[in-house]
Amino acid sequence: MHMSVDAVAMAKVLDAARLERREIPPLTRSLLPELALPLAYSVQAEGIRMRLARGERVVGLKMGLTSEAKRKQMNLESPVYGVLTDVMQVPARGVIRVGAGIHPKIEPEIAFRIARPLRGTITREEALDACGSVFAAMEVLDSRYIDFKYFSLPDVVADNSSSSLFVLGALERPPRELDVARLDMHMSVNGQVVQSARSDAISGDPVLSVVQLCALLAERGEGLPAGSIVLSGAATVAHMLKPGDHVRLTVEGLGDVEVSATE
């Protein structure tokens, strides 16, 4: 098949799996063993087009596999990005329905709101200048692949880098008011701390995730629009969500963000 047809066909398979909350084999094991990253990003883009056609709106992007712990957990080797839409956002202190997903996991993050467009090769200072605010965040991942493991980097990218939901803290601060790379982060579940890290576990510095994101987007001739939310990546491995869980992330200087999980 022609590349664009391949992308659409694979995007339809992943889209149906997400809507039907059904696990499927990785694409490289079922449809296209030679799936490479450029085509995988085309599959991701086609999947987002399907969501936009149903009325969703792009609000930002997420970086994935930015921490060494996360890459080891997933046995993958380099950062990737995915797209965030408005329906993925859960209000602070909101509720996540575990049964609405397949096998959701939650992880602690640092998020930025981009005040002006960024494109191409940029420096850390340019990225920092363009970030209007920074806040605590959590992302809920939910792969469509069987058992959420043993898949390739192109498989991850095609599946929108396992994006599912995200929640943002209410406190936003100018990033230059903080040492963004040295913030203590603690995520607790039902009152017990399950993950702790410092923010430099994210790309060595969460601002560098923005730099890396712009480089990845440039490979596809794209940039980062003003107003975008950027999730900089997980500081730790992800925690499997269960009904009844109450999850709270506390980030030094950025306060708390929390959600609850139900059936």
C-alpha cells in the first residue's frame, strides 16, 4: 500500500481499539513489521485527525520517555512526543474512570504553558523565555497494546505515545521564579508516597524537553504554537491506577495536584 494509505489504515485500527477499550497486538507484530518512526508519526497524525473530526481540539503536546527510569520501564531508548486534546484534560481534583480505559497508569510531570511560538533548533534560554508559566501536572498513560509492554518505539509513537488523560495544577508561576531543574516531586496514592524524584530526572532539566520537542517537530516541518500546553515527561516510572485510588502530586514551589479514580 502507499504510505498515506498505510497510515490511515493503521490509525483506524488504533482508533477503534481506543474507542472499544480493546487490547491489540503491536502494529509491528500484526500489520507492518518494518514500521519506522516517520511513518509512525504519520499514523499518529491521522489518528489525531480522526479525533478532531469528532469535535476534539488540540491543546498541546506531551513528551514521553524523557527519564532514564521510564525508558528502562518500557525497554525503549529515546524521547518521543504525542498530541493532547481538550477532552483528555481532567480537572484538578477531578475523577478518572478506570473502566473507561484499558490499563491506565499515572505519572508525575512538570508542565509548561507556551507564551509565544517556537520552531526549529532553539537554546534552553530561548525555550525558557517562551514559557509563560510552569505548573505541576500528572499524565495518565493507556497503551492500546496487549499488556502495555514489549512494543517498539514506532509502535509507541503510532499510538500517540500512549497519551490518554492529563491533569494540571491550579498554581502557575513564571518559570524564572524557580530553579525548574531542581524541584522535589512526591506522588502519593491513598496517602502513601509511591514515587519521588527531582525534576532533573526529566531530560536532565524539564526545559530541555521543550528544546527536544521543537527538534522533533522540526523533523516534520512543524513548530510549537503559542498557547500550547507542554507536558515535559515523567520524572519516575508510572503507577497503575485502580478504582478507589486518590493520587496527589506535590511539587516544590508549585503546590499540589490531585485526582481520584473510580470504576
